[in-house]
Amino acid sequence: MGCATCTNKGGGTPAGCNNNGTCGTSGCNKLTVFNWLSNMELPANQKAFDCVEVRFKNGRKSFYRNTKNLTLYEGEAIAIDANPGYDVGLVSLTGELVRLQMQKKGVFPKSKEILEVLRKASEEDINKWQEGRAKETEAMLKGRQIAIALNLRMKISDVEYQGDLSKATFYYTAEERVDFRELVRKLAESFKTRIEMKQIGMRQEASRLGGIGSCGRELCCSTWLTDFRSVSTSAARYQQLSLNPTKLAGQCGKLKCCLNYELDVYVDELKKFPDTKKKLKTKKGEAFFQKMDIFGNKMWYSYRDEPYEFIELSLERVNEIIELNKKDEPVAELKDYKDIPVEVKPDYANVVGQDDLTRFDGQNKKGNKKRNKKRNKNRNRKKPTDNAKN
């Protein structure tokens, strides 16, 4: 997944692009798009699509119009209109796929709000851009100190400088509304630039910071997940999970995104099961639902008088009992409908003790005797030749 030039050096930093896995020239970034139409020619008399997709820091992407018909390649640094000023970004996609991406994100291609591509980034533009990237960590730490001094209940998680260093965007998270007017004034005095505050969610913060999940792998949001869908506690209920906040919450403090991955499969399987609120009527009494094995097609019921005794029934047996109850025919007892497990005999034989561990020793001895005989013969042949020479 990395560049061919991204060989690690001290501290785990790549020695090639030095972007620590966020370069735009290969597939080591989760926002990299494979342009499967790049090698296909356009039909006759059709112009190339005039918009390009540009990627910035922290997973931010936007669309810009190439009015000057510049020949742009993926991964190339360009200067784009930021209104006011200009910004520097990397081209992530060109051609007809940009039209599909704009349609997917609800951006109208002929909208007047789409800004223009100014030029290909010059050496001066790239130097300014890298200078701003070098200042971001220091600016974030200083911004946190100022926020703590003002007793603001917020956390500044990242800073992004504009390409021309005329603006700095501070990303923060907060659980409640924050009045940061005094903070903006002090930040502007400290950094001598325009300040913009942008609030992000807990999941967006976790995707930027990264980390290791409870599964032992890197966080999905920081590796491949690009959109954040809402996760509700009903997803855990459908999957028969205990509603334990410490186990269901991720690094961001919200419910884990992976709870939605297998939810559709569980919902489809649960359609086969009857309503768990229905009670099974027997001559011994009513039995209520306790638990189920969704993929094993099993359900457990208990009598009211014996709530601690779980009676295992297959899904077919439960449906059969429910159909009889609809006809006002209570069954005798649930244990009569319990499936008797069939013992499956193994198709292999027990050979422990039948073979002796030293059964190969005789063959080895014979082999050793043959080798010794050959060696002795070779020695005897060599001796007369030596005497003859003397």
C-alpha cells in the first residue's frame, strides 16, 4: 500500500516522500482514487471534463474548475483560488470520474460557486506551503495553552495553514457551545494571520489522530473509512450484544462504526425467527423466551416457575409449537420437543499403542552397516595405490 520510495528511516518516518503515509502519488492514502478511465480515449468531438478533484490535509477534498485548460496529472501540486488568497493542494482525480464524484456528493458541475485552478504550483508556492506545514504543530500547542488560560471547554486537535500563509484554520471538538471570540483575537495577535475556527466531531478527530482499536488493528476511520454513518444501540441489540458502554465505545467515545458492518446480515436472519414476546403455552404452564442463537437457529425458553432452567429448542420446533397454540392446542411439555443430539462416530481408528516408536531402528542399523562396508572397501582400495607410489 505504500510508495516504492517510502522506505522507513529513524522514527518510522518514510525516507521517500516524508509525508508519513499521506502522499498523493500512490496508494498509501485512504483518499487515493483509482482512475480506471485514465487509459481510455474520449469519443470524437467531446471535450475533457473541465473540473478536477483536489485533496488537502486531513481528508479534505474539493472540486475546482480548470478554466485555463492546464494539463494536470494526479499527485501534482497546484495553486487554486481560495477567495481571498490562494491555497495549494494535490490533484487526486481528473477526467470523467470527477463528474461521477460530483454527482455522488451533490455538487452541480455548472455551479458558480466552484472556484478556479490558478496555476501549477511553483517552487515558491511549494516552499511557502511546506513552511506552513512546519508551523502547524507549534501553532496547535500554543492554541491549546491559550484556550486553557481562557478556561474554555474545548480541545484543539489540529491546525491547517492556507498555502499563502494568509489564514490558519483551527479544528476543535467541544461537547457544548463555546464562545471563542476572545480566543480568536489572541490567536490573531500571536500568529499575525487570519484565524478560522472549525468544529469537528469526535469521529473526525479520531480519524486524524489514528490509533489501535480493540480488535488489534488500526482504526477503520484512519485507514479506509471515509464516511461516518450514525450508529445506534439497536445495532447492538440486533446482534445480541450486551449494552456495555466500555465495550461498545471506540477510541472516539462513540459507538463503534464496525457495529454496522454485519447488521444487515443479522436483520435478514432475524426475519426467520418468531416474535420473542410470544409465550409458548403448554399443559405445564407458559414458557417465556430467554435467548437465541441466530446462526445456529436455536432458541431457549423457561417456565415461569423454573426461570433458571433453560430448555433448548430448534427454530422448527418453536414454529411448530406456535402453530399449535394458534389452534388452542397446548403441547404437553417443552422437553418433549427437545431435539436429541445424534452422536456422530469418528471415521478414524485409534492407533495409539499399536506402533512402536523404535520400529525404524532396525532399518537404520542396516543402512549404517551398508555405509560402513562401503567406507571400508574404499579405504582398502586406496592403501595399495599409496604403497605403489612409495
